[in-house]
Amino acid sequence: MKSLRTCPNGHRFYKSSDCPVCPICEQENKPAEGFLSRLSAPARRALLSENIITEKRLSSYTLKEILSLHGTGKSAIPILEKALADAGLSFKKDVDTKSKR
């Protein structure tokens, strides 16, 4: 069942989950361009929480590290890989610690 909520900015919205995120604020904060604009809100918040706002910063993470962020799922990966490729970059290589011994 949906409940009426009001965010700290005064937006009123209905939500059926316990998620505290205001969808109106989320839409207002969505970038107009760049790779973050093409991601879902949870994936965008996950990257922003790690201060990943540029392709260069994104390239300093492994794919495994990005997937471990809460909110970032497999549907975000093609978007991120394309953004990196367009910038001439890629995810950091995942070093297998077992083969280093």
C-alpha cells in the first residue's frame, strides 16, 4: 500500500517501499548529459556516493568493484563500458591475487 510522504524540500509523493528517496528531488538532480544521465537513479546514487563523476575516475575501478556498489547492477554495465570506450578508457583490470603467489 502506498503512503503519502513529504521530503525535506516539501515535495509530496506516494511511495510503497521503505526507500526514503524523493522521486521529485531525484528527477531534479538528474544530470542533463554525460554518462550519469543515462543510468538509473540507484546506480547514479551509488557512483555519486563514491565520487565517481568522470570517466577517468570510473576507469580507476574494476568491474567487480563497481558491481559491488549497492544500487549498481548488470544493466548499468553496458552504459558504463560505452562511456569508458567513448573516452578511450576501460575498467581497471582485476588482478587475480591467487595467480600472484
